Amino acid sequence: MRDYGWWRDVLQDEPLPAAVVDLDRVDRNIDAIVAATARHEVTVRPATKSIRHIGLLKYIMRRGGDLFAGLMTFSARECLWLADHGFDDLLMGYPIGRRDEADALAELAERGVTARATVDSVEQLDLLSRAARARGVTIPLCVDIDCSWRPLGGRVHLGVRRSPVRGAAAALVIARSIADTPGVRFDALLAYEAQVAGMQDDNRVRRHLDPIKRFIKARSRPLVAQRRRAIVAALRADGHALKLVNGGGTGSVSWTSTDPSVSEVTVGSGFLCPHTFDGYRGIGLEPAAFFALSVVRRSDADHITVAGGGYVASGAPGVDRLPLVHLPKGVDPLVETEGFGEVQTPFKVAPGALQLRPGDPVICRHAKAGELAERFAEYLLVRRDGVVDRQPTYRGQGATFM
């Protein structure tokens, strides 16, 4: 356990705010993911958007060994940058829409780097084809299929708004279009079940919705599996060879790994376990990413103010998108009329809690994993004995893609 005294000692001489990653906990999270997937015939593809840190990506891949293969990326320019740092087998999790992005993927193909573009519409093919033909290369493509649950004749959408490809017929249309388009080839399928992988079983803020969410997840699993298998079977019967079928996320890795139609699962947030992932069942993960804020004043006997803190996560606005105070206990809740601020954040201190002085750290957790790297130029890497290294994030290396 890292108690508050440990944190205060480790950060005593560090400039604050600071972002910290606990490598001992990262190790245990990787081991938990390996345990959840190793007995099935799948590999694990780490998602870069949840890491955004070259050193950690390399560390995760090394510890994962042969079970970990390739990366899921979020930007074409990021793919170029990752290739410059020695990475290969890149699968973009999202489609592109600009010529410079298509040119980046064509350049990677010219360099011999495998970087698959994801598509979900025939309209996206011309852009990629023109870029590929200009360099005399072939860009491999992955078709993104929709795995949401749309009951009541499609009038209700449960999941995320991603691909319009919702069945075998639509998948065959785009696969055949790719076959007729010069400069591109189809060899992969992306089938992400967001309403299973991205929905908490237990939400600390909206507990009254937990039974409904668990029902949606339970009802969605057989529907997702049936759709994914049907599409894979239809594509193969039509003569399309699939090198990989990607599914899942941290929240569904244990279940998705059991689907025989899936060859690999994506995991991102599970390596760092932001507080959003505290409420997932089925895989034991530990918080591994934190940020520390410095106390700068006391406005009242029961209030402190820290410098910084306004690191609010993307997604539907709500209290669960705000950072969460990890230590010391009793420094919570924040002052609702102010919230986490751009340059300062006030907290109410509970009676009997540790009395903090200016300079003392308050340890927080972000709601999401990768977005923390957009706020800090480096991560302090710690183990039980303290800081063992400090390495730049994407941002610290001058790389920002979104």
C-alpha cells in the first residue's frame, strides 16, 4: 500500500503538479490482463490513446511478451510518429477524412510498415486509393462494424455512434467495393462492443442505474457475438481472407476473449486503471496513474486550496468525469460552486482529517487514462522505493495529434 506518508516523502523534492505512474501496479495490471486472455486463442493489442507515452508503450509490450501484438492507434500522423520510434503492426481505431492523413498511411506502406486504415463507408475509399496510387503502394484496410444494441426497431441506440455497417449485407457491400478499388485491400475487421466494454457495472455516482446497465450488458453479449460471427462467416464465405478480427476493450476483455470469431482484443485503460474503471467486474485492476497537486493556502479552517486540478475528462458531462481525490482521506468533496479550476481548486477538509500545510501534495486520479498525458510533459515512474525514472509523454516530445 502507498499511504499518504509514502506519497509525501516521494514527492518532497518534486515540482508540482506532477503526473505519476506506479510501475509495480502496471505490472500487476498487465499480469491480470494476461491471465484473462492467455488461455484463449487471442492476442492483446494495446490502445495508444489510453497511454500516449512511448516509454510506457514499449514497457507494456515487453512485459506482455508474445501475447501482445501491435498497437491500436487514434491518428494517422500518430502512426507515422510511432513508426519513427520502431513500432509496426498499427491498426487505426477510427476512420480518416483528410488527404494528409491518407498520404501518411501511404507513406507508411511505402516504408514497409503495416498500418491499417479503418473504414466504414465506400465514400472513404477514393481518398485512400488516390494516396496509395500516387506512391505505387497498397494500403491495408479494416472494416469497422457496429456492435451496438438497437431495440424497438432501431428507435433506441444502446452503445456508441460508430459505424453504419450493422449486418452481413452491409459488410459485404463495402468489402466488395474495396476489392474493386485499386491501391487498397481488405484483410481485417473491427467489432467493438462499447455498451459492454465501456459501461461500468457499478457507478459510484449513479448507482440507481447500475441494474439497468448490467441488464443492457447481459442482453448485449449474445447479440454482439451472434452479429460478429455472422459477419465473419459471410465475409469468409464470399472469399475475403481476414488476417485479424479485433474486438473488446478493457471492460469486456475476459468475455470477448472467449468469442471464437475474435483473433485479438484491445486493451488500453486497463494498464493504468483510471477511476472510471473502478466499477468494472471480471478483472482485478489496480489504480496505477495519479497526479499530485500542491496545497497553496487555507481560506478557512476547514478548506484548502491547491494549484491546478482542472483535468476534466471527455465524454458526457457529469460528476463522474471529474478527477477523484485519492489521498489523503477526508479531502473531499470539492467545493461545488467552483469545481476543479484552471489554476486553483478549493477542497473542503472533513473534521478529523489530516491537517495539510502549504506545499503538501494532494494525490488525485483522472477519470480517463490517456488524457492525463495531454496535460503533463512527463510521467514520474515510481516503484516501492520511490522515483525510478522520468520519461516524456507524447506532449513532452512535442507530439500532439488531437
